[in-house]
Amino acid sequence: MHSAIGSESSKLTPATSGFVLSAAITVLFNTALAWVKDSSPALNGFMKSLSGHHWTTHGLVDLVLFVGLGLIFMSTRVAQKIDANRLIGVLIGAVTAAALGLALWYAFF
């Protein structure tokens, strides 16, 4: 009987592994950018001047980072060397840390 979840390690495609790693990094970058942007009126104003609203620029920067890193990781196959379960754990950890970081930031600052 073939199981989708076996005892042996699953292999992800270069695209999947590359973009999962890119997502983890982008999620953390997004949190850091929100902290820096909110504590720096000059940066917030600069980002607003680029697209009309600072959140629009923030989203575009995140998108460019996600796609750029994903393509780099896909072409170099660097993320494919990471075990699939570990890569998923990295993504879950990054999302959890980012959510906690943003929640604490907006609750106390």
C-alpha cells in the first residue's frame, strides 16, 4: 500500500522548496519592515511617496522579495537540500514568530 506520508523523507521540487523558503524569509522581513516603518516617520513618508500609500509600497516590496528569492532558490536548488519536513517547520516557525512579533508590537508600541 502506497502512502503519501511515508517514513522516508519526501522530496520537494526545486520550485516548491525554493518558494517555501522564500515565503519564510519574506514573512520575517515583512514583520521587520513593519516595525522599522512604524518607528520611522521618514521611512513611512518615503514609502508613501512611492506609491501613494505606505502599505501599498510595503506589499510591493514584500512581493518583489518573495518572487526574487523564490527564483534564486529555485535556480540554485539550495532549498531543495533541506528536508521537506524541516522546511515546513521553518515556514511554520517563521509565521508563528511573525504573528507574535506583530501582535506584541501593535499591542505595546
